[in-house]
Amino acid sequence: MTDAISAPDLSAAKAVVDLAQRVVDAARGQLAAGGSIDEQQVLAYDVAHAAATVETGRAMLSYGDKGEVEARMACAYVADAVGELVGKVFGREAEWGVEPGALDDARGFLAAFRAPAFLAALGMEAGPRHLDPDFELVQDTFRRFADEKLKPIAEHVHRHNADIPEDIIEGLAEMGAFGLSIPAEYGGYSEGGEGEYIGMVVATEELSRGSLGAGGSLITRPEILTRALLAGGTEEQKQAWLPRLATAEIMNAVAVTEPDYGSDVAGIKVTATRTDDGSGWLINGVKTWCTFGARADVLMLLARTDPDRSLTHKGLSMFIVPKPRGEGHGFELTQEAGDGAPGGGKMEGRPIDTIGYRGMHSYEIAFDSWYVPAENQIGLDSGLGKGFYYQMAGFENGRLQTAARAIGVMQAAYEDARQYALDRVVFGKPIAEYQLTLAKLGRMAVLIQAARQFSYEVARLMARGEGQLEASMVKAYVCKAAEWVTREAMQIHGGFGYAEEYAVSRYFVDARVLSIFEGADETLCLKVIARRLLDTAS
């Protein structure tokens, strides 16, 4: 390639990020002036994603200060992100509240750092992560586990929709993976601070690089229940459950979504009714998309404890629902009488077949007078009606963890695509020597590193008790990026990308779920990010 490659210019990159921020701020003003977000959904959705890319750009500016390669990747990311913003705004300037040509000052920067030669030069350069030595050790430990234990079984689990082998769960428990966010006083490994959050991000990425369905998602559910217990559980409940979660003596699933109420949690219908003797609660109704529901020993279940539906989310409470382990491809359970239980309660799990994300298994679970002891209602009397908030405490961190899962899938796809490009010879030379292939690989590397650095920044914010908005942003941004990265990795493989014998086809179908669970992308953007952007604007 003979094209001249521009030297990175971080000052110019910052000016372009600031310019993009002004456009986003103008659109926030338009949303505020226009009234209901629901009447401006397209604009609100686009602004939410634009705001997420701007925040990612700021994380990359900090990364760019660390070296020459880092600076080139930062400039490439900013140019790519603002280039996408130009496409959203062009022809819709009035809707966004800006003048035509509002982003024209970025034209020269985009020309330099979206240039094919500039991107192609980054095609084989993943960029350093800049982790502290302690986190490098975490990365190395979990990467070794992923390479030695997860990768060898990942394809079998995916193709046969098989259960996760018990030795995987046992191995992760021995490594302390389930106790990363559980305070040391309750048998976990968290001492608080940044280490807790960044360690979780690093571990999750490496496990997801090995397998999303058989590894990367295993530590998500204990994380969510842990956060809910820390937010509202009594001391006795924390002592009873957290040590067992840390060692994987018990594994949990999350039962929140219902057939008619997905992201609209406030409308759920599953009820919890006190028994006549006050010893417990009877659960009735149907939950869906309960991932890992068969293997789990307990369900973290959100139910309506106040029949007054006008209370919406204020009438919901959270329960820890014990259950026997069921078969991976469906289960029917019946309770015996005893220990306060009246007996006869039923729980039936119907498996939901999916195109990817296999191994964890998802279920629709029907409850018929399933008994739960009174002491398993999180927070007891003080927790009644607060289940929605306990769930949100778990899900906010779950969004960051989902971003880390997406990064792991992207990293695996990039590594496989890069190696295939080096090995595959077309028209007399490896496809890695063609500009189009290198430019695709370069953009992959840039998007992955941007997603990773933004995730680290969000982890630092959350360690300080901040970052709730940014956690939603990183989830929205990274999961969309994962779809493009895995798609192009599949494309680089050509016909073999469509063959199950290559793992890249699994990455593609696994990535597709990321924008759906832990808050569907549209709901996350409209109901969380856009609303919080307006709150901060006012």
C-alpha cells in the first residue's frame, strides 16, 4: 500500500469528540422540548446510541495517551464513531436541533483517520490493555481456564444443546469465580473498590472468549443475586446465602421476565400470597426466559405481593425460591409436605430452543402454589414492595457484565478471523494481504479495544457508587458492536464461516442475543438512557 498514513492527533480527536458532544446536547434539548420520549422514539434511540459512542470516545482519548499504537486506535475510533453520527444527522438536522453542516469541522479528521490505509495498518494490532499487574494475573488465570477447559467442549455444547459439564462449574468455583463480587466477610473475594468491578470484567471477558454459553454467563446469575442481597437482604439472609453462592454450593437462576411482560417489569402478574399460617408464600404464575433454570438450586424470583396493580413496581417483592435440580431439557417438580410446606406445589420448566447461547438453557417455568419459606423473602417486612429496586441493583451491574461478555465474544471472533486471514490463500496470496480484509480487521480491533476501555472506565465509576447511566450506555454500545464484529469475522471465513465446523458461526449466533437480554436494546435506550440524559440535562 502506498497511501500515506496520518500521524495520530489526540488534540484533534478531542476537538471532534467535543463537537459530537455538542450535537448530542442539542438533540437532548430537542427531546426535552418535544415532550414525551414515546412520541420521539427514533430520535431518542439514535441519541442514546450517539451519547454512548461519545462516552466511549472519551475513554479512548485517555487510552490514546498511553502510547503510539494506542493513539492511532483512539483516532480511528473517534473518526469511526463520528462518521456514524454524521449518517444519523444528515438530512435530519432540524430534528436534531443543529444547523446543516454541524459536523463539517470534523471532515478533515475523518478523512485522515477513516482512510482505508490507516485502518488497514491496524489490522494485525490488537493494542495493549494496560491492566495493573494484579489484573494481568486475573486475565492470565481465566484465559488459561478458557483455553484448556472451555474451548474443547464449547462446540459440543453448542451443537448438541448439551448441559454444561459439572467439572466446569467445579473448576470455576475452585478459582473463586463465583465469589468475585461477594464481600470477604461472607466468604467471597471482594475487598471493595475498583478491584472488585474490574476483576469481574476481566474474568467475564476471558470466560466468554472461551464460550459464552458454557462459561462467560455462569458468573452472571450469582452476581445479580449477590447485588440484590447486598442491596436489601437482612444480615441473616446474607450469612445464609452469600457463602454458598461464593463456593457454588448453590447455583441460581433469575426469574423476572414473563410471557406478556419482558422489559416492562412493572406489569408482571406472577403472585406471591402468604400462607394462612404465615410460615411462607405460595407462588403462582408463569415466568419465561429463565436461563439456567433447570440446573439452578434456587431462583431469584420477582413476584407481586400486593394485589393492587395500580402500585405497579411498588407492589413487587423479591424471593429466593429453592428447588431441586431438574433435567436440562425440561423438568416437572412436585413439593412434599413438611417444614411448613403444605405439599402439592408444582413447578414445570419447558425448554426454549434458541439459535445460539446454548448450554445455559432457557425455560418457561410455570408455578402452581409453589411454597417458599417466609425467611426467603428478601428484606422480610422491610423489603416488601421493594423487589423491583433490588432487581435493578443486580441488573445495573449485570449490564456491565454483559458488555464484558460481548467483548469476549468479539475478541474470540477477531482472533479466529485474523488467523484465518493469514492462512487462507486466494488468488495467489493470503487474504490478510488484501486491503479490504486488513481494514475490516483494523476496525474490529479498534471497536474491541474501545469497548474494553469504556468497560474499564464504567467499572471504575461503579466502584465509586456512580456510573449507572454509563453501565446502560456500555451495554447498548458494545452489544451492537459485537454483532458487526462477529458478522465480519464470519464473512472473512467465506463459505467456512457458514459451516458449523468453524467456531466463528457460533460467535455470530451467540452475539445476536446480547442486544436482547439484560434489557432489550430499544427499551434500554428509550426507557433508561434517553430518560436519564434528559434528567441530567435538566
